[in-house]
Amino acid sequence: MLALLSLIFELGLGYPDRLFKSIGHPVTWIGALITRLDVALNRHEYSPREKKIAGSIAALIIVLVPAVIGLLLERVLGYGWIGLIICALIGSSLIAQRSLAKHVEAVADALESGGVEAGRIAVSQIVGRDPERLDEAAICRAAIESLAENFSDGVVAPAFWMALGGLAGGAGYKAANTADSMIGHKSDLYRDFGWASARFDDLINLPASRLTGLAIIAAAWALPETNWKAAWAALRRDAGKHRSPNAGWPEAAMAGALGIALAGPRVYGGVMVPDTYMGEGGRRDVTPADIRRALRLYWTADAMLIGLVALCAVLGLAN
């Protein structure tokens, strides 16, 4: 029930700007903890092995602190309806249905109203690749890739872990995912120190990424403008070829459903990163109209996710 109410509250309320300006956001609090641990434990004089040990300790602290706080909040607030509603309001801050769609739609709006330069600025808010190298089609592909991957990381996964582990599960997941985004990359600074955070994030995203891929296929079945058979074929053929063990599942399903090609070689920090295309054979001349089709697919899949969580909640109450 906590996961269901959190999804509904986030969908209806989002995270108010006034609240963010006054107290920040759980992700910013977690980010501050990660930064402190990075400064304290990621020492340049450490050997690679020592950095991996230090990074493993940091990853454990990063996950445990928010998880314990979440557990204590549930215990203090109790398990009645008032406590459940307060916990769900807190839990809604760990989910990003509205903000994800808002940022992706902003890319389509920017391209249509301001052209490629405006699109580059908008897409730079949601992807890490070099925006100045992107033409309109590449900007659109980047936005749709971000929508697919973050549907898994920012919506399905926190709801999944909240359903299994309550507020502690959702907070622990969000902390691990934030750590991966901040220190889990393969730069010289974080290759060893961020190793544990990256591997743990890969592990805990395995179930949600598969569920997200299936949700996108189900949504494609429900929408006449998308192709669920092509989505299923692309997922089976391409998902395992992605350099990430998880991102390929929602991206391949999204690419197949829309008849486009996603992923492929990309440039990060001036470095070309090789990758296989998801939806191999699909068209690459993606347009803002395709972003809007992807958003309709996303919202349909999200509605199905909420329905599934509601069914699980009802069955849970029945037991």
C-alpha cells in the first residue's frame, strides 16, 4: 500500500518547488553524504585495492544511513492510516514520474520552438553526453533513451523496492542509485572507489529493468500507434547487447515499439563510447513527434504499473 500511495501522491503533487527551495530534496541530502564520504575516503595515495575497500565501506554507509532513517520513521509514525499517509508523502519524493516526463517533454518543446541550440540546452539537463555534438535526431534519441532508462531507475525501481522493503527499501535504493550516478563511473578518480557502488546498483536494478521492459511492451500493445511485437522482438534480440546489464531492457523495448534505433556509439567528455544499437534496423532520423509518442507510451506503461501495484496491494490486504 505504501508504494501505491507514494506513486499516486507523486503523480498528483510532484515535489513542490517551494519545498525544494526551503529544505532541499532527499537526493540532495544523499548527495551531500556521498560528497563527504568521497572527500574523506577517496584518497589519492591509496592503492587500487585500498580504494575498492574504501569505496565498499562508503557504499555500505550510503545505503544504510537513509534505509535506517526510513525504518525509524515508519516505526515512529506507526502503521495506522495517518502514519501510512505521512510515509507515503515522504516516499513520493523518491519517485520521479512527473519530473521525468516534464524534462523529456521540455526537449521536444525546445526543438519545436527554438531549434537545435535550444534542444541541446534542454537535453543537457537529463543526459551526460556532449550536447554540442548532437544534431536534432541525436537530441531526440537521447531524450527518448533517458525516458526509457529513467522510467526504470526513477519510477519502477523505487516503487519495487518500496513495495518489498517499505520506506527503508525505497530510501536505500534511492541512495544506491544516487551513489552510482555520482561516483559509479569509470573515470580515473572513481574507477576503483566507485566500483562497489556501480556493481551494487547494477544488481538491485535487475528486477525493475526487466519489469520496465515488459511494461513498455504491454503499453505498446494497448496503443494503436506503437508495435508491441516489434518491441518484444527488439527486447529479446538487443537488450543483452547493451553495455549496461539493465538499460538495454527498457531502451530496446522502447526502440522496438516506436520503430526507431536508440543507443549506439555516443560521446561523453570528448571520448567516444562504443555501444550496440537498440532496435537495430529502426530509423535513426528521430523527430520531436517521436518524443511525444514515447511520452504517450511512457504514461500508458506508468498507468499499468500503478494498476499492478494496486492489485498487489489489494491482494496483500486480503492476506
